[in-house]
Amino acid sequence: MAVIALAIALPAFIGKVRANGIAALAINRCVHFSALWADIEPLTEQGLVALACTPSHAWVTPAGGSRPLFGTNPIAFGWPRPDRPPFLFDMATSAAARGEIELHHRAGTPLPEGWGIDKAGNPSTDAASVLEGAMLTFGGHKGSALAAMVELLAGPLIGDMTSKESLAYDNGTGSSPYGGELIIALDPERFLGADKAKYFAGAEAMFADMQAQGARIPGERRYRQRRQSEQYGVEIPRTLYDEIMALCD
């Protein structure tokens, strides 16, 4: 499990980032089943800038293609901010996360256009046909290039599998994707020294300009909802509660 491997490696990893200004952590032969931002948050809590990526199973077709080759291949990035939650985003390079399509499938609702294609390569809004066909990357060729980058960085570069190889290794069992994860962290103290406050003030000015235009800063909703959940708890639909209890039984 990638989260356990990361927890074990974290102290040594942070020490290497402090000593060298930048370090990379490769996690091999792992199952990654959680949100990728959770791997970045502990690093931003230490005042570090960090990014992570991981392939998955081959569910996504490259731009212009018609067959699955890439995974949903998420990328997460975190920037520490003084006295407030970090700037932190976690996004799939596919047009939607695999789980979102699964939810539409379970609910029997149509997908938005541009999320996937059927087995014949035709655009489809039917979740079942997309699950049998292929998902699409976001932004056409731009998302496709980023997905390929993730395949290379967290696959061959660290001596691990691509998404196509992960799916073949699964051999139809329906198990979680199995492969590698790459995390890179940078220490602003080593990059900027005495000028850190000056340049971090420039970053805060950028965030303020974003908010002044009505733009949402990635991650801020997550932290707002977290505070609310810690105070008031989490509400879930009764049907989901019943399903969880049935699984427990």
C-alpha cells in the first residue's frame, strides 16, 4: 500500500530534502487507492514544495486514439503558505476520475459529453459503454501529453510498470492498479535563503489577485469542508449508510 510505504519513508525523505534542497522518492510495486493530495499534504506541513504522480490501469485512450493505453494518471502539487492551508491540487489527467464514471453507472445517469468513447471508438455518454470502451483525457492532446509524462516518470524512470502493463498484470481479477509512484520535494529555504519571505510574498500576491477576480484557489474548499466536518460531522445518504452496514455484516 503506497500510503504505508510513504509513511515509513517520510522522515528519511524529508531529511534528504533538507540536506540537498531537492529530493525524489520512488515507491515501487505499490497499490495506490487514496487521493494523491494526501501524499503531498505532509510535505507542505513541513514547509516544502512538492509534487507527485502515479499511473493506474489502462483505462484512457491517448488523444486521437481509440483504445485504452494510459491510466487516469493523477498529478498533485502543493505549495506551503504561512498561517493558512497550502495551495494544493490533485487532478486526474483524464477528463474525469474513474470513480465518477462508476458513480454514474451505478446511478444510471448519463455522462457529460467528452468523458469517453465506446468500444468502437464513438463518443458516448453511456457509463457502461465507456467502462467497456475508453475514457478520454482532459484538454485533448494537452492532457494526453501530461498522461504520457506521468507514465514515463512513475513507470520506466523508476523501474516500474506502465498502466497497460499494470492492467495486464491484473489479469482480469478487477484488483486495484499496481505500479509505481514518484514524489519530488523542494525546500524553499535552500532555494531562496534570506530572500524566501520576499518571494513568498509575491506568491501570496498572486493568490490574492486570483481571489480578487472571484477565482477559487485549489484546495481551499477541501480545507473549509474539513473544518466543518470536524465540528459537525459528515452527512451521507441513507442508501450509502445501508450499503456500508451490509458490507460490515
